[in-house]
Amino acid sequence: MRCYCGSEKEFSVCCQPYLSGNLLARNCEQLMRSRYSAYCHKDINYVYQTYHSSVLPNNTIQEIEAFANSVHFVRLDVISTEQSVDEGYVTFELIYIQDNFLCGFMERSRFVFDKGWYYVDGVLKDSTPNKISRNDLCPCNSGKKFKQCIIHVPSGSGIS
């Protein structure tokens, strides 16, 4: 299966080694992509553990899990990455389905290096949600009408 993060690599050699703890992200973009894959894969502990300790009290496992379970992630597009030795920024667009709406946002995420890369915060710009009609093609690219697409194609396995 292609990786959820949109890298065109197989999940098993792209983000899965980070989620399993076998590799640490070498840069802020790798961490951001692996966090997205963790959300898609419902690996809530990975998302939580990759927050910087200074912001952990503001991000509970329950809140992370509630968001991850309430949406179907459709696509991640990395727009730009800036990085120094101890700080980095990744600008990306994320598209997801929630409650029969196609939603998305653009974010400029901030990361810090503290014996490893960690997510700190981001500046979000939400897009206007669009209602998905029952007879529309499902945005997950399954090729089915939305009303017939009960189980969406996983985020990385067929999205172009």
C-alpha cells in the first residue's frame, strides 16, 4: 500500500518505521508526514508523543483520538519546508471528509529539535466546507458515488 503521506513510497518503507519506533525523523518534514500517516492509521500515541513537551498539556490523547476518529483523511499536499538546525516550518494543505462535508485547511506548522524533532504549533487557515451530495463521486477516489462508498479508500492507496 502506498504511504498515506503522499510520498509515492510504500507505507512499510516510508512512515511505518517512524510509527513503529524503528526510526526517528531526520527532519521536520519527515515528522510532519509521519504524524499525518499516524492520524490516518489511528496511531494516536505516536501523534501524542511527537508533540513537544511544552505543549503536551494542551493536547490530550482523548482530543487527538476524537478528531482522528471523526474524519476520513483524503490527501496531504506539502507546499514548502524551511529548516535550520533547531527549528523548522512545514506548510501543507490537508483535505478530509467529515459529516458528509469535504473539509480542509492550510497550516504552517512549527517544529523544534530537542534531541529529536517535535511538533509545537501551527497557524491554520480553514477552507469553506463543501457538502458532498449523495450522487457525487466520493472524494476518496474510490470511483463510487458518495452514497455507495461506505468504506473509503485508505488515504494513501489510490489517491492521485
